[in-house]
Amino acid sequence: MQRLSIFSRKPRSRVADLATSTVKEPLLSQPGPGSPTEQSPELNQTAGGFSTITRALPGRPDWDSWFTHNGVDPITKDDPGGGGGGGFMHQRGRFMLNIGGSGQGYRRETAEKTASLGSGLGYMDTGYILLRNRFLRIFPLIGAGGLGGTATVVDRSSLDDAHQEKVSIGTAAAEFHVGLGIDMMLPVGTRRRFVLGVRLGYRLFNLEINRDPARSFDPNANGFFWRMIIGFEAAKRS
């Protein structure tokens, strides 16, 4: 009969081996920074710029009715002129900051009258990223801004430039908005990325700040809005 010594080593069970292996190598089952969807750590803090692909300034029906009232067809995007927009975006951890604006101006001349329309919008908003990976980030946002514009009609029927009749109307307002930001991102190495995003939101209220009600109108800033952006971000240099 074989004697058992108190110093003899009992064989390890498979459960114990599995537990030891799990403790020693707990990260093998976790996705690392190099996984297809994990965001590179260097891109947790970025800064960059963007251009606004689409922009929609409020109050257009009021401009149209005013031009019609003054004997001019409403100004449209087909008239000579144009516009653009862009801004700055910054990510720090899960916090997002966007500062931007857009503007446009159009002009039409006929033998009798000259009509022009210019308008612009500036804003700043911040958000907290709820979902993010290498290719996507989604965040609610809150912010404020200002908008304004001026329309002018000049009667050119008089041969004397000094006596040409001129009428104009303007608007300016402050606005407050909440919304959602959705960005699709294309990494370029570990420190840079292209961004294609959309901002969807609602303007909760507007406060008219004109001092001459006879020559201005409510810009109708209340309501839903959306804008699309394209930009480029780079990680902060250490």
C-alpha cells in the first residue's frame, strides 16, 4: 500500500488552472486601442475646424413678403451672391465644444430698382459624448447664439443719385437651443481624423433686440433646425 505524505502535492484541478489563468491575463478578452472600433487614446483630446455644408437662416418668409410689398420679386439663391460658414470644434475627454457661424448675401439689379439681402448667424454650444468609438460619436448639446440680417431696396428711377429713394428693414435676435450631434469619423493614423457630422436641434426661444420696431420684424427663430458639417481634427501635441 502506498503511503501518503502530508508534504505530497495534490494535483491541481482544471477549475483552479482556469482561475489562475484568468487572474494572470485578464486583458486578453478586452478590446485594446488597436481594435477595429476602439478610439485611439491620443484622440481623447482634439481640436480642429469645420465648414458648414448646409445652412438655413430663419425668417425667410418675412423677407419675401417685404420685397413683394416694395415692388420687387423676392431674393433667391439664384441671384448673384452666395455665402458660407464654418467654425472651431474641440473634444476634451467626453466634452465637446463647437463655435461657428454662417452668412450669405445676394443682390439683384434692374433698370428701375436694386435689391439686396444679407444675413448671418453665430453660435456656441457644448455637449457630452454618450457614445463614441473610432468611427462614431453621439452627444446631446446645448448652446446660444445670435442672428441678424438686412434687406434693402433702392429706387433707381431718379436720374439724380442723391435723390434716389431707399427703403430697408433689419432684424437681430438672440437665440437659445438644444439638440443632438452625430459625427462620423475617418481616422488618419493615430492622431488625426476627418469628420462628417450633422446637428439636429430646436430653438427654444428668441429675444428680439431691435430698437426700431417700424423697420424690423420678428426673425421667427423658434423651431427645428439642422446643419451638416465637414471638418478635420488633430490630437493635442504632448
